[in-house]
Amino acid sequence: MNSHRDATRSFRVLTELLWLAVPAQAAVCLLAWQQLPERLAAHFDLENLPNGWMSRPGWLIFSLAFTALLSATATGRLRRVQKPDAAAWGLVALFYFISGTLVWVSDCVIEFNAHHRPINLMPVVAGGVISAVLLAVVALITNRGAQLSSPTFLADEVHQSAAVALLLAAPSIAFAVLAARVPVPALRITMGLATAMMLAGAGLAWSGFRYLFSPAGVEIRSLGFRLRSIPAREIKTYAIERWNRLGCYGIRGVGNRRAYVWGNRGVRIQTTEGEVFLGHSQPEKIVRDLDLVVRDRTLHDKF
């Protein structure tokens, strides 16, 4: 119990410390203020050549505002985590990587404008994509729960979205064509990874989430892979609710909250371990199936 409290406390401290990126960004900019021209190159193309310029004060304001926005987004998201798991810690690490990257990019811009040193943002782009891939893998393989042992199923539901699949697949094709034409090999590989992630998301949306209801509980699967098990004994309450579109779709949430959703309707299940949201176009079916699970659990407890 103490180790859990210590881990949660450390998680909270690291979450708040993300705001240190703002003064760090300000320090990097202001320390080199007198070395910078009044108009400086602030945006670069795929070949690291400048193609956008800003005034010195405008660049400072933009840099600080963007870093503050990232810090606010990160802390707002992470403060909602009650029980940090591996995915939550991975998300903290990713936000720290992004914050550090913003400070590093500012330093690169300063070096280019003040000392005419070549700029190379490729390591940042590659690192960001690789980090996102690793975080997605961690989210898939953690917080799955134990395999349920039940020889029979009470119901079998599928929740998918062809519209979301097409929405992800269409631009990924254009992205793949663009990646093939990029002259920088490292950038081509990075864009290829990003394209693969988009296509994987499209495949996930097309296949959908499969919910298997049994006397032992609920299993959530996709593409034949078990994503999560919810034992019947852990189910406390459940109710039909709407999903906020701003929360995005797919596998969402870290810590003790997780959602599997491709639309704006579903059922929110409160468990002894946290909260699980099951998206479905007809949430009444999910409630009916959960009623069967709870009824069988109650009968089993009686006898």
C-alpha cells in the first residue's frame, strides 16, 4: 500500500514538474536575445532549409505560448490518472521528451540564426514517432487483466467503424506516396513508420472491438488479440453514456481508466479497479449482456 502511495505521489510530482519547460524555454531564448537578428528563420522544410521567418519578439511569444499549451495539456491529462500504470508512466516520459524537444529546437533555431550552424531536426522527428509507437505497444500489452476461464459465452458483440477506418486509410495512402518521394532516407523511414501506425489504426477500426460476455466476466478483443478482461466479481455498476468526440477514438485512457470506442455512444462500467467504457452503436445490447453476466454471477454466489 505504501509503495502504491509513493508511486502515485512521484507521478503527481513529475506531472507538475512538466511546467519547468516554460522557464527553461524562456531562459534559452533570453540568454541569446542579443545575438539574434530582428527577423529570424523560425520554420524549416524537409531538407532543413528555412522557409518561414518571424520577428524576434514574435518568435519568443510563440515559443513560450506553445510550450505553455503543451504543459497545460499534459498536466490536465495526467492529473486525471488515479492509479498510474506502465502506460501512464510511458505517457509522462513522452511528454518530457516533447518538452525537452521544444527547448532543444529553440536552441537549434538560435544556433542557426546567430551562428549560421546547420539545423537538423530529423532526430527529433524520428524520436517522436518511435516514442509514439512504443507508447502504443505499452498501452496494448499492459493493464489487460488475467485470462478469464469460461467454457461458454452468454453474448458476443462487435463495435467497429468503417467511416473511421476510411478516414485513417485515405490520408495514409497519400502520406505513403509522399514518404516515397522524400529525398532524406531517415525521414523516409520515419514517415513510413507514421504511415504504418495510421494503417494499423485503420485496420483496428475496420475489425472493431469484440466483446465476449461469459459467466466469468467480459473479454475485449481485437484482431484476435485479447486487450482486456473484466472479471464479473469486479463489476460494480454500469450505465449508458455518451462519449465526448474530443476524447478521440480507439483505445483511450491510462491508469485505471480505459475506453474502447469508435463512436459517441456506449456503456461506462465502474469496477473495483477503475472505469471501462465500451463503445457501441446500440448500448442497450451491452447493458442487456452485462445483466446476464451479473445475473449468472449472483446465482453462482448463492449456490
